[in-house]
Amino acid sequence: MILAIDIGNSNIVVGAIKNGEISFISRLETNHNRLEDEYATYILGILQLYGVDKNEFEGAIISSVVPPLSAVLSRATEKLIGKTPLILGPGIKTGLNIKTDNPSQLGSDIVANNVAALTKYGGPVIVIDMGTATTISVSDEKNSFVGCAIMPGITTSLNALTKKAALLQEISFEAPKCAIGTNTPDCMRSGVILGAASMVDGMVERFLSELGKSAKVIATGGHARYVVPHCKSEITYDPDLLLTGLYTIYQKNITEG
């Protein structure tokens, strides 16, 4: 069994994967002030909640877009399971040929998502990850990462809006019945949910036009479940994509040395 951890700007995703099957997925709030013992205690609590023995883990892998927490979670993981985790970054085999201007700048979450998408669905593939930021990336049929677009996530946009506009309140992510809202909460839901869906559709159309060929479109991330049902594009929702990619990368590095 493998312990997989993805450190994001808002949440830390923790999952256990056994023989390629995800046993559970849980989330912690990303907190820069927690110490390694605190994180180890929180993760131990999650394992106990799902009835998983920490001694079952043969190894671990971590991806992170929050550099200050990478070492903290690495040490916490080692204390917890007694094994040093792989950190997804330079020197780790992924099988993905990154053809951007500065490959070292590419987020490890985007790498893991694209590795999983190519493995599960084949290329070319467009991957939409909707979290703190929404990223739309593309890899081709030769396992080459072509590039991506980055924009604010729906919570990030909504928080900015409510902080700057005194009369606008926080809302839930329920979709409105109509695009033309007749009260403030529904007007905001239209803009946030349906606006995001229209943005995704428009960007997918642009990506396909620049690729000059068809591509599978896969969506993942915590907010995708709210937005994808309202998209007009043909999109497959895969909430387990990132952890699947981490497992694939872990196996590649273990089996290939």
C-alpha cells in the first residue's frame, strides 16, 4: 500500500492506494503554521478513521505546490510510516516529456494529472483541474506536455468579489435555475458556476483549435463537480486523477530504480 499526499494551496489531499486501487481520499486544511508532529498526528487520525494500519505502507509519494510545507510533510510522513517519501520534482521519473520554456516551473500537481490522464485515457488529452486555481493543460499522443493556461479558481474569484463589493455576500455553489438571475444570490451563482462553465468551454475550444486535432477532455479537482455538469463540451470527470498519477509515478521510480 502507498501513502499519497498532495499539498495544495487550500487543502492537503491524503490517500491510500493498494494495487492501483484507491482505498480512501481525505482532506486537511493547508496550514503553514502546523509542525511536522501535528501533521503526523492529523494523518494518523485519518488512517485510524478509515481503518488503515500505518504499518501497511510500503512507501509514500508527495506532490506539492507549497514549497515551505514539502519538507514538513516529508518529515511527518517518515515519522508516521518509517519510510522516506518520494518528492515529485527534479530527478523523479515521470515518463512525461515537458516541452515548455521552463520545465522546472511546472507544478507537480499538473505533472501528476497529465501522467494519469495519459495512462488512463491516452493522448492527446486536455486536463482541467479546478481548485484554488483552475488550470487547463494539454499533453499529446507522444507523452509530451505541450502547455497550459492558469486562471483563478471559483472560490478565489468569489472571495475577491465579496471582499471588494460590500453588497455581495458569500454563496453556496448550487447552480441557478437560469443564467438570468432575479435575485442577488442567483445572479452570483450564475456568474460563478455558469460563468466558469462557459470559460471552460471557451478554453477547450481554443485549445482544440490550436492543437488542430481532437483530444479527450478530463476534469478533476474539488470544484469540478459543480462546474462540469453545466459545460457543453464532452468532459469526463475523474476525481481520483491526481492520486492515480502519483501512484503511477511512484511505481515507475520503484520498478525502474
